[in-house]
Amino acid sequence: PVTVYPDMLTASKVVAGRIAAIIKKKATEGKEAVLGLATGATPIVVYKELVRLHTEEGLSFKNVVTFNLDEYYPMAATAAQSYKVFMNKHLFSHVDIEPQNINIPDGELAQEDVAAFCLEYERKISEYGGLDLQILGIGRTGHIGFNEPGSAPNSGTRLVSLDELTRHDAAHDFGGKANVPAKAITMGIGTIFKAREIILMAWNEKKAGIVKKAVEGEVSAEIPATYLQLSENVEFVLDTDAASLLT
Ligand code: F6R
């Protein structure tokens, strides 16, 4: 289903509320909430609201286990553009999550260790019983995670090459496109599909064109987000601008 909210703030609060509900339900069952998280501009207000729920309303992250979608490769963990730094800044350093429950692909691995790391990432997600919820943004190439055009529907966590448009869009953060890493480690389409719930968020008119293709276009590897049309557990959460080209 597609749900359209008047603005990003309202939509982000709804998504944060759904995440909080999963965390609380799992806590009452004495279980872990296993969350798949995204970086980038899209989920920032969701994280802000989760931090508010923690500080003002006592939402605890003690039973939360997280798996981030992706990380640039190569990427120093302490670099300003690393997704580790991003997640600490926007969420983890402000809540009571146990550091050992945080999982983010490692951008510092030696090339020969990447394949084993990716298999282990998949194994670890399965060991926790799979993801309760995966949140996603969408890139202008139609990528989810860093599954760029050409990605297979059954793909797992792996090293990928970033699309030129994706590197162009990241150029600002890196002080020029030449500084944007050529590769990334990303969960696969298959990994994402195994989540019990998937929420794809998109805000503003810059995403309207790709959102239309993702939601209404023919399912194809050319726009990996179209694969989501095949899942029964997906919700597209949009603001009016991102939804403006939908029929
Ligand atoms: C980030 C990720 C990417 C972004 C996408 C949109 O972890 O996996 O797929 O969600 O590139 O980025 P923003 O939100 O910056 O527009």
C-alpha cells in the first residue's frame, strides 16, 4: 500500500511511532526487536523522534538489535561520511542501545575479507530470527540500500559498485564526486525481502519521478525498488510532493 501524508514531519512521526510500538511489544514479550535501518537524509526526522521518545517518554532501546543496510567501501569508521558516524550522531549516542547490538557493514575490511563478512552478516540476521522491520529510502537510480540497477531479486549482502548518479548525488557530502567511494557493502534485495515488514519512505519533489516508477512502473532490475511491488509486507510512506506524480 501507499500512504501519503501532508508533510515529512507528520509521516516521520508515524513511522517512529510504528518502530516504537514494535520495540515495546517485543519488550513485553521479553524478546529483542530486530530493526533494519537506513542512513541518508530521509530517515533523519524518524531518528530525531525516536530520540525524543527515549528522552521524554522513556522508550528504552535495551532490547533493540539493529542492522544497517549499507556502508561505503572503503570507508574509515571515523570519517565524517561513514554511516557509523551518521548513526551515532542521529540515533545511537542518544539512546540506551547496547553497543554490541549495533551492526553496520564494515567499510574498513581488507578486500579478501569482504565476502566472509557479508555471509556472516546474513547469518547473524537469521540467528536473531530475521528483521522485524526494515526501513528504506530510495535513491534516484531506484536503488534500495545500495542495490543499484541490475541487482538480482535474490541478492544477499555483498560488495557492489555505485551507480554514477548515486556518486553524483553523494558528491556534496564528500567535497566532490571524485572523493565518493566507488563501492559499497549493502544488504541485498533478498535480505530486505525477508524482513517481516518493510517501510519505504520518500520526501519532496526530487523523488517524485523515481517514486512513480517504483510504485507504478513495470517490475524490473533496471529499477530495483520495483521489486517491492512483489512483497505483501511493504508500505510506501510518502509526503504529498513525493507522491505528486502518482496516478
Ligand atoms: C542509505 C541507503 C540509500 C538511501 C538513498 C536515499 O542507507 O541505503 O538507499 O536511502 O540513497 O538517500 P537520501 O535519503 O539521502 O535521499
